[in-house]
Amino acid sequence: MPNTKKISQPWSETGKTVYTIIRREADLYLINDASGAFANAPADPYILLTEDGTIKGLYELSEARAAWNDGNYFIFIYRQTGATPVPASDMMIGSSKMEIVSDTEVDSSAVITIDTVVDLIEDILRNKMKITDLTGTTILYADNSSTELYNVVGMITDDATTTTRLRLA
């Protein structure tokens, strides 16, 4: 069963017809309202959002008809002014980007943070490190073995019995 993707748009007006167009960036396909599948030129790429019953002006959509491929999706939200959706003349009231991994929305900033930490751990484990015995100065180098990533004075101390490494960063 596909995971639910949640789209929300607060708007200052209540009781309006609000719709979204969802585009998969990998191939620029749009979601088809009839099936929930992505297609090059779907007959109906406009999906209505429902106004929340309690929080007036909050328009929402829960989409789980089909699994979404990994990648980025752009969400464009419009306020419909006529009898049918016309993105060329309807007012765009919001837009956002959604990143999907394993049919689940992920927080891109968290992924970047995790990647950064993993990269640092890999650097510490495998890259060149130079330690000056007298001062305990420790230099951690990048993959090219010449660019300094960290240069910390007194990080490693040796009292002839115990060698201690302080926190790197």
C-alpha cells in the first residue's frame, strides 16, 4: 500500500476552491487526478484540496493512491476563480518542494546534516592525520591529503603513561 503524502496550504480566504498541480522533477510528469499516477500529459492534472472543518482557511490533500518514485516533486497550489481550473489566470497561492525516498516524504535538511556527519566520520577514519608530539596539535586532512579540514592545538596529549585525544569539533 502506498504511503500518504500530505499537502497543506493556509490561505486568508475561506470557502474557496483550491487545487494543486504536482510535478515530478525527474521527468517533468504531472500527477493525474483520475488515477494518482504520473504521466507526461494527463487529461486532468488538477487535484482539489479540501478546507479543514475546524481550521478555516487551511486547505489540505492526503495523496496515497499510487507509490511515488524517489526524487523531488514540486507542488503548485492555485485558487480557482472560474468554473474550471485555469493555471494561466488562477492565482497561485502557494508552492513547495517535496523530496520522496521509498515513497515517503523526507526532510532534505536532515538528510544533508546526516550526510555531513557521515562524511566527517569517514574523513576521521581514513584520511591523513598529523600530530605534533610536543604541542599535541592535530591536523586532519581532506581526501587530497593536503587540504586541512581541522587544525586543533592540544587535542592529543601524552603524559608517558596515557595518550588522550580530546573532542575534535
